Amino acid sequence: MKKCRISNAVISTLILVIFFAMCLATYDVSRGSKQYTPNLFTSVYHPGKRNYSLLSQITHNVKNGNLVYEAELNLLKLIGVENYPRVAEAEAKAHALAASGSAAANTVLGFLMRHNLTSSKSSDVNVKDLAEKEFFREMSDIDYFIEAAGGGDPLAQLIVAEHYKSLHRCPDALDLYRKSAVQALTTIDESKIAMASYGPYVEPSDGPSIHWPTDEEIEFLEYQASHGDADSAMQVAAIYISEELGLPYDIEKAERYLKIAINADLSTAMIFMAHLHIAGKVVNSDLGYAKMLLEKALDLGDPTAHAAYARFFSEGLAGVPQNLNVAIEHLQKGIEAGHVDSMYGMGQLLSTHFGGEREAEALEYWSIPAANGHVFASWYTAEYFTKLSRPNVRVIGAGTTEVSLLLCELALPLYKTVALAGEWSNLLYAAHEDFEKKRYDAAAIKYMLLSDLGYNVAHVNLGRLLQSQKISLFPSKEILAIHERRTWERAANHSMPVGNLQLAHHLYYGTGGLKPGNKSRAAQHYHKAMPSNTEAAFNLAYLYEWGEGVQQDIQKAYDLYTITSNASYESWLPSKLALARLNLFWIVNSTTGFNFYNLNYSDYSSYLIDFGEIVHNCVSVFGSIFYSYEFWLCCSIVILFSLRR
């Protein structure tokens, strides 16, 4: 057995995330309509609770003539439920179902048209026309999605809401996001609440990544836990109850390991176990035992126990007399310690027990959890803003159009948070699994759909996949490049540094269907990608040095090169070489009056570029030799032999 330790930071983050999600499960929330069926994405793609028999059940219903299930099965085949996407088959079936009025079929047709996956594609597609007419092509796509959204399809509602949001049509976007959010609340997996804002990235450098523990790592943790290691017991319990890492959900194993950690006086395990009993997720749930565990955790000085303990007094659990003052006292202590769930709990208590008279105060407590992605706090806050924006409610500026628009803009991202926390987020993990198993087309289809829905992580992962040119869905590399550029544009529009960087590359070189040499816009996007991206800073320095797309500013170029030279090991050598060139040119220009930078625009520019490439290649080879251990080993041997002589 290979003993492989998991990063402490990763495991600690995982535990906190899951614990936070468990805390959220302790409050009853109105979750909208219960009529939303079938719950396919949760059942088919749930990482920890997959229902492998569901497809056969759906197929049986399809054979009995159920058009709703036939449309859903067609969507599942398109996004690769059987390990590879059946694009042509899905298109043909969607056309037939759309004629029967299927909303989901219209969603499929809109998706295929938006991503140029229809049967009309061919190797002789005019790339220039495709690039120049994207807007009009997307408008025909959106017509399909609008038709599907009107028919109640929640996927189409999200896509159209994102479209309206980009057009600054806030009321229209708000209406659709709210409808989708209502349906999402019926399907939200409690353990995913805190995870909704991100997912596993293709490349860790693009953002926060989720560690998928190997069998050896889990075996090692179990081995450590069986020998009394409380931290290992807590970690493996969190893994078995996380439902996120592609592992079977096993509450019995989690409970067994939690008991090991509890016996070692680990307060986190006590609180975790208490929440399982309060939520009724374990066999023979015991509220009295949960109360005892929380009291012990409080005695050990853990402030995160206050939120759950307050419930016993606010709701009269386990025979405890209801006492709102005591509940508020405990929640206040949790808030003072910075515990987000205590803030949410205080808002719930004020709203539930004091009604409208303290609703504004409840909003203050919900605001911080909502800003941190708390799904239910986001829902209640958005509902409050929506109520204030109604014509019969007089607030601030007497319900003027400007105030209503402001309230709409405040509520819009909150409803979106709720909507994106629904069952579709399971596709993030399914797409990542496809990528790990080299099913690139299936991963790309899933990321395309998630990108259309508005998941930021999907923009980045789809861009990386298209950039790798491992996708066989498109008829030519030119069309693939256009889709890659459009994906980076989405990422850039959502202020993602890697999106701005890659879009700047396309603008500078004129790739992805763009006209070449749009260097001023490239400079703008390189600037937006800073300061978190060293490559963007280096490229922007180059533009300032040579005056490409920006006014030449040698001092700014010098400052940026200096910053990048100290930023990382990889950027040290090219930045130092650029600084050496800049200093040499400055010395020559200042002493002779001859401007070397002007040569860049002379008739000799092609020769200079060729020479520059030769120098760059030589420097790259020298740099790789200079930093190799073989080089220094040879030097050491030569020196030793010289000394012996």
C-alpha cells in the first residue's frame, strides 16, 4: 500500500466547506414548487449518489410514448451520458420532438446551432462569414431558447436570462432567473451549497481546484484513523459524506469515523455529528445526543457550535423550552466570532418570529452570507429586494423607475447564485471526470452547456479544451479557433484574468476570426489580466516598450519588466533579458541620438524579427542548459580535475 499524504490545506478546506454546507441544512426553507420532475441531472450525474438504473427506467417510459422523458433522454445523449456525445442523433430527434411542442427539444436545437454542431456544418464552411455573422447566428439560437423558456424548460430559462443580462434587460433577466431559482431550490443538494461558485479546473493555475483523493490516500487515512488519529478520522468521514468526489455516499462509515474523532475530543467532529442527528441523516437520530455534543464543543471553546445550539431554544427541540432571548444570545456570540451560519440563523430567527417589523434587520444579517454565496441567504435577500421593487411598495424614491432598476440589479446576481446551485452543477464533476478519462468531446459538450448557463469555471475549462485541439466536434481548425476565442471572450466578460489574457492574444495576432493587429484592444485586455497574471504584465511591458497599441513609455515598460522578473522563477530569465535589451537601447539612444526602436517600423523589420527569433532561440537553449543540473555537474567535474592537476 502506497502511503500518500493529502495536502493539509486541501483537506482542511474540504472539511470547512462540507461543515459549512451541513450547517446550512439545519434551517427549514421554503423551496418553491414541488412539481418539478424528473430530477435527471441529480440522479444521473450526482457524483456520490448516482442512479445507474435510471436510464433504463427512462427508456422504458420512452417506449410507452412519454414525450417528456424522450426529450430528456435526447438531451442526456447529446451531453454524453453514455461516455460520448451523439450529436447527429440528438439533432434529428430534437427536430421531430420540437414539432410536437417539446420545450427541451428546442433547447437542444438552440444549443446545437449556437455551437455550430448542426448537420449543416461542413469542411467548406466560410470561416469569414461565420466570424462576421456571429451576432445574427446567435439571435436565431436565442429564438430557440426563448421558445423553450416559454415552455418552462429551466435550462433555457437560465440561458435566456444570461442573454438578457448581457443586453442590460434586468427585469426580463430577473423574471427568468427567479423562475429557474424556484425550481433549483427543489433540487439543491445541501452538501453542494458552498461549492456552487466554483468547480474542478482543468488547470490548477486557472483558479481554485478540488482534490480528488485516490484509493491509496483514502486507505492511508483509514489506516491512520483506525490507530486513533482524530484528524485522519475527521478527514475520511468528510470524504464519505461529501457526495462530491465521485465516491459512494456512505453515512455509516462517516458516523463510525466521526466517533473516533469525538472520543479524541475533536470539537469539529462533535459539531459535524450533531448536525447529522439534527438533520435526521443517521439511523436512530437522537436530538438529546446532538445537544450534548454541541454543549461539549462549546465547553471546548468552538464558536461554530453556537448556530446549531441556538436552534434548541428558538424551536424548542429535544424538550428544551422555547426561549428566543437565549437563542439570540448564542447566535450573537457566533456572529462575534465571524461565523457565517450564525449570521444567517439570526436573520432567519428575526424574520420568522418577529415578521415584517424586523425584516430589514434580518436583511442586514443575511447580506454577508449572501455575498459569500450562501444559497438560502441569497434567496431571501433577493426576495426582499424584489418585494421592495413592486409598484405598490413605496421606498426611498417612492418606487421610481431608477430605484426599481437598482433593486433589480441588486437581486439579479442573488437569484443567479440560487439558480446555478441547482442540479446542473453536477455536470461540473461529470465533465471533469470525462476530462480525466480523456473523453474530451463529452467533456467539451458539458462545458459548452455549463458555459451557456453562466458558470465561470466552464468558460475557462472549455477554453483550455478548445485550445488543446483535442476536440473532434468541429469541421476545421479555423472554426475551432473561432469558438475558442468566443469562449475566452465570455471568460473576459466575467473578469477572469486567464480570459483577458487569452483574448488579448487573439486580438494581438488576429486569430479566431478576428482582423489582425488590434493591438490597442489587446493592451486593454492585458491590463485587465494584471496583476495576477505575470504573462500579461510581461506582454504589456513589451507593448509599452515598442509603442504597439499604446503610447510608448519606456519607464512603464521598465517597471513592468522589473515586477515580472521578481514574480516567479519562470519569468526571471525572459524579464532580465528584456531589461538588458531595454537598458542597452536606452544607452545607445541617449549617447548617439539614434533611436533603435524606430527600426522596428523600417523596411528592415522583417530581418530584425528573424534575427530576434534566432537570438530568442539561442537564449532559450542557453537558459535551459544554464539551469540544468547536468550542466553544473559537468562544470563541477571539470573544476575538480583541474584542481587535482
